[in-house]
Amino acid sequence: MLKEKIEFVRLVGNERRVGSTLAGVSRHWQSDKEYFLLVSPHDDDAALGAGLLIQLAKRENVPVHILIVTDGGMGYCSAKEKDTIAEIRHKETLECYQSLGVPTENILWLGFPDCRVSNYRGRSPATPKNPSVSARPSLDGLAISGFVGLQNTFTFCLRKINPTQCFLPTQNDLHPDHRIIYEEFLISLFHAAGNIWPELGKPLARVPYVHTFAVYCDFASPPTLRMSTPLVYLENKLKAIASFRSQRQISSLIENVRHCGPEEYIQAIDFKLYHPASYRNMFEEKKVLGPIR
């Protein structure tokens, strides 16, 4: 049944939290300090997987940054657009996210070559044979502090934006770019909060909370948050996605969004760090109790 009200349902262990605001069901809400960063491997991914979330963040006065990782250069569906598709998608992207309430200055392109992000894993010195990615506004120059690579750029952006929560496509997604960006972004969270690479900015005071949304494939494990909205939010989302007129190959994804109705699901990522003591009791000798007399 479609709901004509906004409802958030968060699952925390055996607890089911229900509320009318994201703040009301969140574990670590930071009030006016909240700042969301959505990592979109391709320009349309954040709209497809989190178009409702973007609108709901605006409703709660939470600033949103959209970080678009690739340049869209391989997304042409017409031979005549082969050499101009990146600029076409740039204009479509502005139209899309502005319609969802994201200010132009919060829409950032990193410009990594579409379908070739595997060549930019990690961090390495920028050389003539290894030029940095092209840059869009707010990321001037071919290299960032003399280095290139996904981890270098993500660390720089995280320290610059200083988000409290980050959202990106699930690691279970079909597209290789999504998988690689997931891995590189997560390790960059720890770089950004540490003392490494001081030329990239002041370390974060704490690692942001991380969540995933689904674009192509299902979550690796069940999601932990459901967001339900009135139909108008879905209509806004579909209108925003329709801005990508050049991307005719995503028609089936758009139809799936339409069919599923005005709801989205998010999965919280909990980092399970290694603690040797967790395994100690497994290796201790077990005492056998004698018969009770």
C-alpha cells in the first residue's frame, strides 16, 4: 500500500525504529552539523538509487554534496555523440540534481575516465605518462598536490567537504566501476581521518558513517533503513532521472524505479575491526564438569 506520508523505518539489531524524520530514527544524528556526501560513480547513479533521499535531506535542512567520479565519456548511445557525450551529460547532470534541490556548487565532477577507473586505484605521483584526471570546478589543475589516483582524490574531497554521513552504491553491484569505487572510497575514509598525506588537508575529526544504496543489483545483505514518501517525491525523482536524455540504456532501471513506487532502501555499513581478544576463548581449554551427586 502506498503511503501518503513520510515514514522512516530503521532496523537496529532486534529494534524497529519508526519516525517521520530521518533524525528521529538515526543513531548518531548531529543536528545542524549533519552533512551528506553522495558518491555517484556515474552521473545518474545517485539519482537512480537515492533520488528520494536527496529530497528528504533537503526537507530536514541537511546540505548534500554529489561527488561524480567518472567523466561519462563511454556513455554514448549514438555515434554522433561519441566525442561530445561528456559535455552533454554534464549539462544533464546539472539539470537533474538542481531539480532535486542540490546547489550547483555542491555538484562536483572528478573526471576519472569512464570504464577505466581500474587504472586509477590507489595513489601515485603525477607524471607526463600518468596525467591526473580532468578537473571540474572546485578541483582545479590536473593533479591534486602532485599525486593522482582514486584514494588521493577521495581523501582530498573528504577532508574538504567534511561529511557526517556518506552514501554510495553497494559493493554487490554489477558494474565494475561501482565495485572499484566502493573499495577505494572505504579505505579513503580511514586515510582522511588519519595523519597520512597532510598536503591533502586537515584530517577529519572522525570517520563518517557510511551507507549503501542499490542501483543495478540487490544488496549483499538486507538493508537497514526504509524511506517511504508521498507519490510527489517519486514524480520528482523520475523527472530528475529523465534529465539524462542521452542515457537511453538505463530505461529498464527507470522502469524499475517507477514500478517500485515511492520508497528507497539503505544499508548501513558497520566496520568490524580486528580485535585478537575476540577469539581468545575459542582456544582455551574447556573445563568439564563432573557428575552432580
